[in-house]
Amino acid sequence: MKKKPVEEANNQRSRRNFLRNGATALAGFYILPRHVLGGPGFTAPSDKLQIAGIGAGGKGESDLWNFFQSGKADIAFLCDVDERQTKKSRQRYPKAKLYKDYREMLDKEAKHIDAVSVSTPDHMHAVQAMAAMQLNKHVYVQKPLTHDIYEARMLTQAAHRYKVVTQMGNQGSSGDGVRQLMEWYNAGLLGDVHTIYCYTDRPVWPQGIGWPSATNAIPAELDWNLWLGTAPYREYVDGLLPFNWRGWWDFGTGALGDMACHIMAPAFAVLGLGYPVSAECSVATPYIQNWTKAYHPESGPVSSSITLTFKGEKGKPDVKLHWMDGGIQPERPEELGPNEMMGDGGNGAIFIGTKGKMMCGTYGINPQLLPTSRTKETNTPQTIARVPKGDAGHYAAWVEAAIAGYGSEKAKNLSSHFDIAGPLTESVLMGNLAIRSYDIQKKDDKGKVSYPGRNIKLLWDGPNMRITNFDEANQFVKRTYRDGWSLGV
């Protein structure tokens, strides 16, 4: 007999209970909520969100644990192409059924799944999230939301088409620090913000290098073809997994993709930024033997500096957001004491307005007005509701919103649903488009190499997802998937 969906099974149990208690019903009755029957804090198993985890090791494992810790979710299915990564999750959720191919899992288990967590390499986020959304499953997707600008736009639109509850895994967006920054800005303490600096000490993995020439045997526990997924085929090399894939454009999004969704998010929350109108960049290129510059366009740079310009609205000035990675940092604000820490040391954001300045660390932590003495002296009323448990509550907020359903107030109030995460991710990836355009080579008839994407300002038509003054850059808006893979739109 075909198994019934979870909700249908629950309804059947409810009807049987009603008939069994018919005598009581005839005498007049009321039904106590199940959480009352079970005591304080009790959640009936049938009321819990049934989650499938695509990516069950590393960050995926910690994501699943945070969902489970909410007390309102069961981890029902685990999916990972590498069995070595699933050990801890399998121990924690021994009843969870294990798969290697997410497509097989969704095909066989869709009726038993309420929501899907995606925590895989960047190049697989979009196809995995879209497949779940098309089955009307709520999704939580690790940052960056997608590998490409086009993918981010498609997922943002799909959230409404399929009426699902969404959240991106930049947990700092739920933190108190971001809300404090917003309240200071809304109170007029900074005036009009016109310049923002965001910086990070990442990458902490190899970048600016060529693909290894030596190949290695594929580990027995790994399905290498499934891991490659949408990316072009390459021979397996040791050391790429589980972390160093981030430095290769086929799979990752570099230092910018790894950290900007955390560090730029406060700027988007404070100023309500949309799509940038232009992008400029410069990158560091290492030298190799014989004083020759190394050219490795398949890998992200060792460091980069990017400027995104956002058009000012309602008479406000344009906003220039400067991104720096690889350990490059902006000049210290003159209001900051010589021995005071800027941001959190290696990472942070600085806001410069017509009346004042403020700064924070990664995730918006430790917000400070400048000079820092103003922080304790200033008392602004709390006007923005806090997420229970702050950034640690980012996961539980999505679980509860998914249970409440699409269109619920809980879903609308999520800190990084795709209407927020999508445009943020697009802006982050615009920086990567500029970096990759910087390395486009052309040769003339005499073999002389030029780089037409350098030393220019790329003009961006956000609504139409197109660079208007350098067409060669548009190849990085949407990549071509390997045969057999599709976004399904």
C-alpha cells in the first residue's frame, strides 16, 4: 500500500481519535492542544519540520544541528556525495535515511520532506535549491546564495512562484549588532552615508595559482562525478576537498563570495541598497620565476579591491561601497584611537556619513559609533524588534517560519529571506564579475596580449542583468552547466 504524506497521515490519526472519543464528543467537549497534553515545551513529532540536508558534513553538519536544537525540527534525510563527511551526522541522527544523489532523494522521498537545507560547494547551490523549491519545499541555503548572478535572480523569483519560506545562511543578519547600526542610522546620527568600507583577511585557502598537473585516485567514499555536478569535468586532485575548492571559479566564489554576505549585509540592511550601477576593481597578481607575472584566470586572485556604486535615492548622495580582501584594509578613521581595534581585527565594515561614522566587525558584531566614546554616551530608543537569541536564533527563526508557512508574518520577518539575500548576493557576485573581467585576454594579429577589461568602469543594468559598456563581461552573469545539468527554468 502506498504510504500517505505526513500531513495526510496526521489527519487520519485525528479522525480516528475523534471517532474513538465519540461518546465524549456527544456530551460536549473541547480539544486541548497537543503541547498542553505533553507538558511545557513538548512538541509532538508530527508537528516538527521534516528536514532533508543536502551537504551533511562541515558547515552542513552544523546547520543541521542548529535546526535540530530548535526543538521543532527532525533531521529526516541526509545527502552527501562524500561518505567521509557524514560520520558525525549519521551518529546524531541514526534514523535519518542516507543518500548520495539529491535528485534520487527528492524523487523518492519528496512526500516525507517539508524543507531542505543546502550546504554544498557554491556551484551546486542553485540547482539543488531550485529542485527542492519546485517540489514546494522550504529552503535554507548557505551563503553565497548562488554561484552566478542569474542563478540568484532565478531563486529570488522562484521563492514566490512556488510559495516557499526561504533563508540564506548569513546568520549575522539576525544579530543584534545589525539592528543597532540600523537604529543609529535611522536616528540621523550619521546623516547621509556616502562611503562604506568592507574588508576581510581571507582567503585562507590557495588562490592565484594554476590547477595542479598531478592527478590522484578518487577516494572510494567519494562520488567525484556527482561532486563536480554542474562544473566542467576535471580529474580529481588531492587537497581540493573539503575546503580548498573555494579558490577555483568552477566551484567557488573566492574570498568575496565566502565573506561578503557576512560583511556587506549590514550595509544592505542599514541603507536598503539595491543593485549597483557600476563596478570597478584591481587585483594583485603574483610573480613567478624570471620576474614573470603569473596568469591563472581559473583561480581567484590573492587579493582584490572593488568599488561598487549604488545610486542615491530621494535626493540622497550615491553610495560607494569599497571591498578589500587578502588582508588589505582601509585607512583607519581619524576618530579611532591609535590602539583601538578596527572592526574585529581582520574583518569589518566602516560607514561614513555627512554627520558621523560607525563601524562593526564580521556579522555586524560589536557595533561602535566613532569616536567609540559616543557609543556609551548615545542612547537611542530600540525601534527594531530583535530576533530571539540573535544570530544564534537565525536557524530557529527559519524553522518556525517554515512551520507557519509562506506569507506568514514569521516568514516575512526573516532576516535573510531571498528578497533580501538575492539582491545582496547579486551585488557580491557583481564584484566577482569585475574580477573575472579584469583577466580577460585578447591578442592582436601580432600576438600582443591586451586586457580590455582593466582600467575601466563596468556599467551595470541591474533589472536586465547586463553590463552595457563591455559585452565580454556578460559571460560571467550566467555560466554554462555541464551536459546533463539544468536549473529547470
